[in-house]
Amino acid sequence: MSKDLRLLLMAVLLLCGGCASPQEQSTSPTTWMRRFEGPDYGAFFDVVLTGDGNALTVGTTNHLHVPPYSGDALFVKFTLEGDVLWEKTWGGEGYEQAHDVVLASDEGYYVFGETDSYGAGGRDFFLLKITSDGTQDWFKTYGRPLREWPFGMLPLSNGDFLLYGFTETQGEGIREEFAVRVDKYGEILWEHIGDSSGDELVIDVLETAENDLVMVVVEDEDSRLEKLNSEGNLLWIQRYDLPGWQYASEIIPTEDGSFFLAGFSLAEGAARQADMWLAWISEEGELRRETTYGEPAYDDYTASLLPLRDGTYLVGGLGNGMPLVHLDQDGNVLWRQDLDLETVYMAASLIELDDGGFLVAGLIQITNGLSYDAILLRTDSNGQVQE
């Protein structure tokens, strides 16, 4: 596979006008869908319950794949009935996107994303602390003179955060894995930077019961796990050299201390069909088994993975119709729901609600794939939005 194609698929997975206010598309009292259109809305990438019976979603006012790159980080607080309580934006003269949000102990929020208005040059990571009404408390940036590309923020058990993605190497054009551990005030505790000769990036991370960190890293056409201790020292690496291309994008722990991976797989051959990929990994990082599934007429990508209270899993997809797939513990499909089969959607973030339904934050592809609208929906327990 060419380098250009690999980077295009990375961009698609990261994701990945009209009227200027949200439009209600469902009148159901328990399920709804809100599409946010126009130049003030581009994408939602994460959502969190706020502790007061409402929710906060974060994203960007403008999400483009072609220049000019401009826009601000976007924060929208809304009720579980889908009504907007307030909207705020944050950014400078350049381009900002918010990728992750975590509820803080003081009822404010930590927001993680990327900025080219501030920092060391190119684009950098930012960590922003905002108050409960969306006002800036403080922010810090992390990175080197070229570009850093954020993939996520993991809150750690002691109150620290791990920020991760990739960093570009000066003069070589190589993308290296990059992770930064910071305290609750954003002060750097340590950095981890890869040294591979090829492109590599940290897609997801989990913290073990022993406070070690297991990172999902994609390099070339393979995925691997790297285990670090809490000080950032490498404990082991396990690479999965399988036929085709396996791109792991999500990791969660299982009850026995092992790991469950989800992502997508590109089979060998001319068709290069993308299917959702699942893998069961031992505590030592050894591959136990794997499987793929997907619609034969469409590419299927895993964008989000949520462990449910009953031990099953919900997968949010990137593809035609925003696939939501409910899996049992063995990876068998219990049900699949799609909004439609004509438009590309991304289910970037998922929350399980007390009534058995789900909150979904994401985006909709418009303008021939060059830009996007933001979307929020509340489904029932079967992933459906009742009209």
C-alpha cells in the first residue's frame, strides 16, 4: 500500500454551508437527532455527561480536508432531550479542533485538541481547562517545530493525563509516535517519542490495574501494542504481522486482564475492501484470535468502541449510514443499525444512558467529502432513532 493511501486512511479515521442553527429531525420524546449545519459547525468528536443531568460535546466549527484550514474549537452543552443550553468557541487566528473532553473535579472540563495559533510551530497539542460555563481557565501547548497530530487524551487514576498521537521529525518527514504525561495543571511529567524509520502513531491507550500504560500503535501496515510503566519506560512490544493491513483504533480491558482491540482490516488483493477488525489479546500482548465483519458493498471502519454494562460492546462506525453495531463478548453481531446508506457518517463518541439508550456524537460528510456537518443523536437500546 502506498504511503499516500495510508495517510489518507489515517486522516479519514481521525475526522475523520446551510442554516446557522441546529435543526430538529425527530419529535420522539426518547430518541432524537440534531444536525448542526452551516459555517459555525463542522464536527463533534467527543461527548461527556456533565453530572447535572446534561451533556457536553466538543469538536470544531470547521472541518476541512483542503485549505484554507481555519476554525475554532467548539463546545456545546445540551440536555438529554437534545436542547442546546449554551455554545462556546475557543481559538486564535489559526486553526483549532477539540478532540476529547473530561469532566474535572471542580465541575469544569479538560479539553484536548490541536492548535496552530499557539505553540512551538506547525500544529501542536493543546490542553485547555474551562469552567462549567465554558470560559477559559488556562491552557498549555505541547510539541516541536513541525506538526503534532492528536488522537486522544486518557485520564489516569491519580489525576494525571496522557496525551497522545504523533509528531513529525524535522527534515525527514517521518511521523513518530508521541505521548506526553501531564499533571492536572498541564505540567509535563515525561514525554515518549518513537524512533522508527517509518510512519507510526499512537491511536489509543489504556491504563492497567497496576498503573502501567498499554498503547495501540500503527506502523506501516501493522498494528502493535507497547506497554510502558507509569514512568514512561518501555516494558514490552508486540507487533501483529498479519496478511493485509490491520489498523487497530480502539483498546479496552477485559475482566481477566487481557485486551480487546477493534479497528479495521484491509484484505490483500485488488478489491482492498475495508472491514471492521476485532482481536483478542493476552495480558502479555499475544494475539489469541481475530475476526472481521462488515457490509460487502461498503467499507466499514471502527471509529469508537464502548463496553456496555452487561459485558457486551457497542461499536460506532465510520461509513455509509453511521453503522452502530452491538457485539457479544465473542464478537458475534447482535444487531446493526444504520441511519441511511447514502451518506458517510462517523460515530466518533458513544455514551450508554441509564434507560438503555445511547448518546452519539459525530459528523456527516457533505460537499463531495471536502467538509462536514456536526451531528448528535440519542437512540433507543437497539440503536434506533424513532421518527
